Amino acid sequence: MGRGRVELKMIENKINRQVTFSKRRNGLLKKAYELSVLCDAEVALIVFSSRGKLYEFGSAGLSKTLERYQRCSYNPQDNNAADREVQNWYQEVSKLKAKYESLLRSQRNLLGEDLGPLSVKELQQLERQLETALTQTRQRKTQLMLEEMEELRKKERQLGDLNRQLKNKLEAEGVSFRGVQEGPSWDSATVVTNNVFPMQPSQSNPMECEPTLHIGGGNNENNFMQGWVL
């Protein structure tokens, strides 16, 4: 008994849908390769998964086949220059969009997201990329730390030179100050006698008194009156 016709519709189960996609995608890529080899045909195949992952095959190079397809599909006689310009921009936008989606997937994979569809080989490649990035990050961090240490050593040497200059300057000033202190000494008595309290000529002789006046008799030593000193 022959197999009945299978109704084509989207598989509801997510796991079954992913398994079916992987199997049929591999089969489609294999058939495209066999067609290009057996029949010497130029075959190009582009497949986007439901998650946006790109799968492509080109027997002569995908870009070359797309350019050939564009030359054959759009005849310059049927389309004017403006239409060709629009079509070229459309093709460029499509390429940039596909590249953007690919970069987004790579970024999510590097962050540890959406790793389910990746095979063991792809996971190993992702692991190598992360290890390489980690090694480069550590090397850059070490380089920055060494540069900062060298800058601190340079500042330390500059401060040391400045400190020595200030020390030499202070020592030179200290020597001149001690020289002033170690100058000729002066006798305090001489300074007081000659400068502070000079002797007047009138004060150098003893005080002269007026003659005494004796009244009455008696002992001259006890009965006398000294005159006023003028």
C-alpha cells in the first residue's frame, strides 16, 4: 500500500519543527550540490531559518551567481536607469539586512543566548572565540596597569628631584644663617656702658658740697648743720 499524501502545514511542536528543518535543509543543500556536480550547473541556494539564521550554497560563488541572475532578470531595454538604481539599492539593503541579522545572532551567542540551534562544532568555535577575546582583554588590562605603574614611577622620580632641590636650598640658607649667628660677639657690659648709658662729663666727678656752718660750741663732729647743696 502506498503512502498517503501528507498535508503540508507548519509543525506545531517546536522540537519536531527544528528537527525537520535540520534534516530537510541538509537534504536540500546536498541536492543542490549534486545538481551542480552532475549537470555542470551553476546553482545558488539561500535559506533563512525561523530564528533568522542564514544557510547558503553557491557552486560558483553566491555573489557571482546573484550578479549573473541580476543581469539576466533585469534587461536594460525594459527598465530605465531609475529602476535599475532602485533595484541595486534593494539588493544592497537585503545584503546589509542579512549581515545585520548575522551579527545580532553572533552577539546573542557570545552573550550565551540562543545556543540551542548550534551544533557541537559551532559551540567549540564559539568557545575558542571567547577564550581569544578573554586573553586579549587580559593582555590589554596588564598593559594599562604597567603603563600606570611607569607613570607613577616617573612622578616619584620627579618628586624626589624636587625634594633634593628644596633640601639643598634649605641647607644653603641654613649655612648663611649660621654664619650671621657666628659673627663677632660684643661684650654686654661694654655695650651698656658705651651705647646705652653713656657717662656725662658732669657725672664723672664727685658731687661738690657747700661749706658747713658751725653754730655754738661743742663737739664739731656732733653739733653742726650741713648747708644746702646747690
